[in-house]
Amino acid sequence: MPKLSIMNRFASNPLLRGSRFSLKPFTYLLPAFLVIGFIYFYPVVEVCRFSLLDFLKTPRQFVGLRNYRLVFQDERFFQSLYHNILLLMNVPVMTLIALVLAVVINDHVHGWKVYRSLVLTPYVIPIVAIGFAMSNFFSLNGGFNQILTLVGLGFIKKQWIVDPSWALPTISAVIIWRQTGFGVILFLARLSSMSEGIIEAARIDGAGWWRRFGKIIIPELGTVIEFFVTLNIIVMLSQIFAFIFVMTNGGPGYKTWITEFYIYKEAFHYNRMGHATVAAVILLIITIIFIVISYRFREKLAEEY
Amino acid sequence: MERKKLLAGIALVVGLCFLSVPVFSGGGQEAEKIEIRCYWWGDGEAPGMAAWMKESTELYQQQNPNITVEAPEIPIEDLFTVWKAELAAGTPPDIQLFGRQQGMDGSEAGNIVPVDEYWSEEELAHISPPARRELSWDGHTWLVPLYGGAWLTVLNPKIYREVGLNPDSPPQQWNDFVSALEKLDTGGFTPFSCGFKDGYMGVWWACLVGIQNLDDMSDLHEAVMGIQHFTDPKHSNFWYRIEELINKGLFNEDAASVGFAEGNDKYLNGKVGMVFAVQSMVNGYIKELGEDSVSVMISPTPPNPGKLAGRMPFYTMPLGIAKLSKHPETAADFLRYLHSEERIAAMYKQSGAIQASDKVSLDIMTSADKLMAKWVVEVPNYTYNEHYVPQIESEVWASAQLLSIGDISAAEAAQRYEDAAVKWRREFPEALERFKRIAAEWKKDADKYK
Amino acid sequence: MRINIKSAFGYGVKQLLLLFMAVVTCYPIYYIFTNALKSRSAYADNPLSLPPSLVFANFSQIFTTPNFLRWFYNSLLLTATTVVICLFISALASYALSKMYFPGKKLLINSSIALMVIPTIVMIIPLFVLMARVRLVNTYPSAIIVYIGMFLPFSMYLLRSFFVTIPQPLIDSALIDGCGSFGIFLRIMLPLSKPILLSMFVVCSLYVWNELLVALIFLQREKLRTLMVGLALFHGRFSINIPLIMSGMAVATAPMLILYIFAQRYLVQGLIAGSLAGQ
């Protein structure tokens, strides 16, 4: 009786029995979570522990909040945080540019496929390469000033990459150049999967380009925009070390120090592990705060739409 | 059956990871032979050094078949970080490039053994006295030079003559120096070329011009210790001199935008009147532009000179032996070999670098080098940046960057310099104690190394 | 045919905008490659122009620069090893997370997503201290395991969302046929996931090849450096040759450009899937 034998097979196979405590998942999960434990959980715990120690003594001594006190007295630390916050202003700029470009490309003008390919190219170029090329480009006799002179704007020539007021904006420009393309293809993907009908209906109803843009497209893209914004907030906080390192190495003075750079320098150049780990803990806390805020925001968005 | 396959798969992957440790680790050691490592830098400064070092290691290995010497060049800004990392791992190189700075702030105390444990006094006596004095503290000579270098100002005689200046009597006093620069400027040339973007130029100005306001290195020690101040006229003068040249437009236009190397490199375009250089760079310029476009002078003396005015700083790139080295005698012997007459002569021939030793042979030198060798003997000077501490030096870099772009004034730069010293004293009391001790010893030793 | 002025104007504006975007996007890449083909004096004269004459000497010089090829090899080795190991173990874990039942599954899934936000520099410091103590600094495994760890959450997240879409009946019928769990993994999950695995391959390679900070800290010795670190620290202190360095940058960029040209679809899919999967 075939049916019964199949039932028997089901019964005798532990996987099929749906045993909740089968050993199998464990072996599959082990390597990945071992690595994750080692690379994520261990360092987070250790960083907190290190921030309470004095590294100059052997064995390392517990000094409580002394390192925190020193770091909070360090002007350079607050400058670094401040620069990170300034860089956060890149995010709305990038998002807006990416939105506009995505919508325009989505209108399928001639050559849109080529533009779509081009827009992501900056994202694949190594930061080291583009950083070096751009710090060159923005130096006094570099390409940018030459272009300015060519179009008659020579009088605003500056030494962009070493000017205390312009170094950070110049780096921002390069960051925006690199990161915006990702947003464009992200928004494009969502746009093209949106129902054509909505946009068409609005067009027939006579809604202008801007109104279509504002009232329909943006709300539809809501969650994707929120994702892109969150992602880039994280980037501005903790993934731009390479830009600074290659383009200005923190200079001029300390005008382009960012928190990651502060941590790097304190740990590996000034040999002040205490300072470095305190800054790391604070960076971690700030990052978590932003994530929590964005999570709440996303929940609210989900409710409204 | 499937579970076995899965476990095998995981074991394979894990095994791959562990396998790559011995397979991919840099350099496996064999226990019987002696292997020493030497981390140094110098080819960027004296092109040809790398070839000389390679040849030296090969010849040494030929003479001592059971010894292997590995001598990779490490970029100067990484030398100390790499040392620290390997020290932390317990496997520092046997020989490492250090400087007096590490002696003064004691950051490497306990990490190196003095060379005078392996070299005889006779052997050490060959080292030029001012160099030897800087390599000694705490009653020992700790380091020996890899090579020595003169630090001076270069001028282009051809351009000088074009604007009506006399290259054979170069402008030694500051006012003459500035008028010469102004003449070069009106003549359409770049009067003085340098690059401030990475900040090293700040230290150069301190080392070549600033030092001439002092009476002795003790002045600098006292400023570090807080007895004198970096805002005092004799310590801050060089900032004002830089500011003066910036305001008069006597630097290259993009001085703030270009790094040290690029700034100096401009001399090669043949339109620059003067530049700071080390002796090896001079030889590089001569090779490219010819001897009639390159002449040397002792760096200009600023107003209100001290006793150290008019002297030529002569620095060495010193090598020391790590305490954790398993073969310190071999390391010292290798250093001894590098100081043999044949190697010293070969070093000059291949790289143009001069050893800080009386074993150098003057007859194989170019005329510019002969001049420098003469000044080393007649008017030697110390090296400013070996007499303070790294934390303070980084402030000099930062201030130089900002001063060059016009963000701060010379007075503010001097104040920042002073603030950095105050901060260091507050944060590193133990290093300060050590610094005080060694500074006192320096003052006592004035006669020992005449 | 009526030509609507308004729409023609709109069309023109769009084209202009996109053209401008194309120029801005491509110009820096053009800047790198054209200056790599110039002589030093040609670069000094005009950094913006096309090379007055093609100078290939920079490329031959960069390849014979000591250790350059070594750096290139190191980057290749690190990228290949990381990608292979990471894909394998994340596929295993994603399989369990998508198709198996066990307590704490939801927790594991959510926590691994949360990990993606931890800043790299925060992780590196204690890892460096630990590795220094066990003498693993300046060995390939130190960097490899950090890279694997850093890419795992994203990889697991993506693969899991894809695996979840593999129809359960497929698996059930294989089970009935007597296939074990690993057999299902090899014969059903992996083959069906070829496109997503390829995407992961491309995204992971891009990430490891371009990475700077981890390589800078864990692989400091000259011979062990990756291409990115070698180039970032490549400045002779007393002499500098911009076109030469540009050629090095060009060599570092070329593999990624080539990868992009051939695997653009997979790269885009990989990047987007990660972002939109949960939407």
C-alpha cells in the first residue's frame, strides 16, 4: 500500500518529522556564527573594556572613567565629531540628486540605458584611486581651477583641497560623486517596478512634472528613500576613512579629522589606546542611536502608508 | 552520509584557513641558520641606497654563508608604526631605524640594546663627534648611523646670474636673503619653492633656520620642559620668517597645495631660484640639471642669531638593535660591515650618501659634496628635530599647513607649538621625567664629544 | 505631427541633465587614465587635456616598481580567498536560517542584520590587539577572517531572502527521494541560486578589492600590502611623479571597471537585492 510506505518514510526521516532540536542546523550555522562572534561580538565587548584601562602600564590597569575624561577634554575629538556631523549634510543632497536622476532616467529618454550604466561607475572605482586623482584635481594648479579659468570664473580660484574652509566641502563633493549612483539605481529599480498606471493616470489628469514627482513618486519610494538615507548616514559616520586618509590625511591642521580618523591616529600614531577606544565606544553609541531613530521612523512610515 | 559530507566540507574550509597560516605567512624560518632583519629607509632620500643595501646584504651573506639578512625598505611614515606592531607581536626586526627622539622621550627605552655592547670604543670613535653625541645618552652609545646627510639650501647659479646676483657669494644674512628672493621674483622666477601640504616643511624651517636662533640644543630642551617657551622670540622666530616670505609672495604660488616632495621637485623645472635640500637631493639635482645649475650654501641666518648660527646641520639616520633580537651580535656585526671603508665608499658611489664617519674618502666626491664634507668638519650643527618629542612635532606639521594657507598667523603657530608642549608635559609625566634626565646629561656632555 | 513645445523643452532639459551627469561621472576616470599616459612635463603643462603623445613608459615603470606586482597579487589572493570562503559559509548558514526550524532562529536573523551597522574601525582595534598578541598580524589569515566577518551579515541576509523563495515542495520531494540535508544544499539550493551567488561574488570582490582600512592595519609589511595600501602609501619622500602614480591608480581601477562592464547586471542585482529584499 503505497500511501502507507510514504508515511513511513516521512516518519523515519528526522528532517521530515520536523524535529525541533535536530543537530543539523547547528553544523550549518556554526562556521558563520563563529566568525561573527569573533569579528563582531568579541571586539564590541573588548572595546568597552579597553576604554576603561590604562594601556601604558603593564599589566594594563583599570582606571575607570579617566580615559573618558581625557577625551572629553580633547578639542580634536569634538572637532572630529563636528566634521562627521557636517558631512551628514551630504545625505539630503545625495538623495535629492539621486531622486531627480532616477526619475529622469525612468522617463526613458534616448540613451537611458547608457546613462543608467554610467551612473553606477563611480561606485566601483577604488576610493584610493579617485581620492588621489581628485586631491590632485583640486590643488592650486590642478584641473578644477583650470576649468574655472576656462569658463571665466578664474577669480574664485582657490587651493580647494588645503583651504581650511573648503577642504571638507571638497571631500564632500567626492563622496557625493561616488555614493549618489547607488541611490539612482536603487530608486530606478523601485520606480520601474511601480505600477506604470499610477504615473500615467496622473499625467493624463494633467499633473505637472513636479507635482507628479512630489505627490506620487516620492511617497511610493518612501521606504527606499528611508533606506538610502539610513545607509548613507552610516556611511558618513563610519565609512569614509579612506577618503580622508588619501585626500588630506586630516589636514590642513586638523580641519578634516573625522571620528574614524581620530580613532586611527590615536591608536596607531599617538599610541593612546585609551583615547582611541573611548572614541570608538562613543562612535558606536552614536551609530546605534541613529539606527534606532531610523527604525522608529520606518515603523511610522509603514503605519502611514 | 550527507552529514559526513557536510562536515567534510566544513573541515575543508576550516582547514584552508589554517593552512594559509604557514603557507602564506611572510618568511618561514629555518632553525639552523641565522636570520636577521633590518628595517630601514633611505632610498627616497638617496636614490641608490636600496641597491647599495641589497648589494651589502648579498656580499655579507657571501662572506657569512650561514647568515641570511633581510633588509626591506619601509616608508618613513610607517617605520615606527610597523616597529610598534611587530614589537607587540614579539617579533621585532633585529635592526631598526630610530632617532634620538626615542631616546629623549624614552618611548623605546627597554626595547633596544646599546651598540656599544658589541662595538669597541675604537670602532665607535670613527663616527663624527656631533653625530656620536646625538646617538648617545644614559652613558651609552645606542645607535650607529646608516648614513649621514647634510641639510642646507640650494641655489641655482644660472638663474642667479640672470637676475644679477652673485652665486659665489650667496646671501647668508636674512636681509640679503630676502632681497635676493625679491630680485628673483621680479626676474620672473619662483624665488623659493617648497610644499606645505603634509606639514614636513614646518619642521624643515625649524631645523634649518629656527635652529640658528638658539645657543645650544639645551635651549630646545628647556622649551620642551617648560623652562623656556616656544612663544619666546628665539623659539618662534622661524614662524615669523615663514610668514614674512608668504606675505611677500616669495614662495611658489601653490606652496600650500603641494606636498613636501612635490614642492622640492619643482627645482627640476629649472625656473626655481632656491630650495631646501639634503645632500642626496643635491646630487639628484646635479644629475638632472648639471653642476652649473646647482650650488649649495649654509641655510640663511635669521635675525637675532644665537651661537648655533652659520652652522650646517648634519643628521644621521641611525640604526639600533632590538632587545628582543635573537642574534644581536650578528646584527652588530652586520652594522660593523656596513661601516667598513669599502661599503662607505660604495654607498657614496651608488647613492651619493655620505656616512657620518671619518672613513669617508673625499677624493671621490663631487665639488658640492666636498664643500658639505668641509662644513661638517668645520661648522657642524645638530639636528633640531631629534631633540623634541613626536607628539610636539605633529603640531608643527599642523601649524605649518595652516600658516601656509593663511588660516593662522605666525604668533598663533608659535602659541600652538607651545600648547602642544604643555599638553605633552601634562599627559606624559613619566616621559617628561626621562626627558629631563637626558637633557641634563646633554648639558654635562658638552666637552666629551668635542 | 504636432510637436509639443513644452514636452520638447522638457525632453531637452532631461537630456542636458543626463549629459551633464555623464560628463561629471566619467570625467574623473578620464582624468586618471589620460594623465597616466602623459609624461611629467606634459602633465605639468596641462592636466586636463588628452595626452599630446601617448606615453606608455609610466605603465612599464609601475609594473617594474619593486613590489607593485606583489601588491597586485596580494589583492587578488585576498579577494579570491575571502569570496570563496565567505560565500560557502554564508550559504550554509542561510540555508539553515531559511529552511530549517530551531529555537532562536528569528533572533539570529535579526541580530545578524543589526551587525551591519557596526563601524569597521571599532572592530579593528581589539582585533588588532588580539592578533598582535597571537602573532597573526602581517599574515594573510588575519585580514581574510576580518573581511569574511565583515561581509557575512550582508551575504547571509541576501542569500536567506533568496533561499526563502525556493519552493518548499521542491525540497520536500527531494527529501522523499531520500536526499539528506547537505544533499539538498548541494543539489537544489546552490544550483538554483547561481544568479544570486554570482551577484554576491561580484559585490564581495568589489568590496575586498577596494578596501583600505583593514588592509592598512593588518598587512603592514611592504611585501604583504594590498594594491590599495601600497598605492596609498606610495610616495617617495623626496621625489614625486604624478603620471606614474596615476598609472598605478589606473591599474588598480582597471579590474573593477572590467568586472563592472562584464558583470554589471549581477552587481546591480546584488546591491539592490540587499536593499529591497525586505521592502
